[in-house]
Amino acid sequence: MSQCPFCSATIPEGQVSCPRCHLALGRCEECGSHAAVALVVLKANISYIVRRRERTFEGFACLRCLNRLFGRFESQTLLGTWWGAVGLFKGPVFLVLNVIEYVPALIRLLRQRGRAGA
């Protein structure tokens, strides 16, 4: 058992991130930098007239990569989801779910950055 450096919660053995604040000191899976990272799941849907493509990022991301990933996934879904029947239903759901994932992760990383600067 170890202790979270951000919120002092107990982290069970074998678990990578804190169960309370979901932050971890580790490697960003997008850029590879060692920093405070948050676990996030983002989805994008691009619909073509007869088929569609779904992309998912599930992993740890630093603050810079979190912002970049969110912008990329939201813009792809916002612009590309309306061209197919399935996208008309899945697109709005993905847009809302991405915001629900992004905002808490952003707040956690900004709070951690504020604590590190204090």
C-alpha cells in the first residue's frame, strides 16, 4: 500500500492511480513525458454515408495532451458524425461523454499543478 502524493489517500497494492483523485505520477501515453497524469477515456465517431469509424483513447494523459486530445476528438465528432444514420445518435452521446470525462480530469490536473506551484 502506498499513499497518493496529491490527496494523501491510500492506494491499494498493484493499482496505478489514486482511487479518490484518479491522478498518478507517471508517463503520459500520448507524448511520453513524466508528469502528473489523469486517466481519461475519449471517443470520436466519424460517419460516412454507409459506414463509420470509431476511435478511442483510453489511458493516462498529461495536461497538455489532455487538452489536445479533447480538442481533436470533439472536433472530429462534431464535424464528422452527422453523415450517417448511426452517427446521428452516437455522435451527440460521444460529445457529452467526452465533456463528462474531460472536465473532471482537467480540474484534477489544474489543482495538482496549483499545489506543485505553491
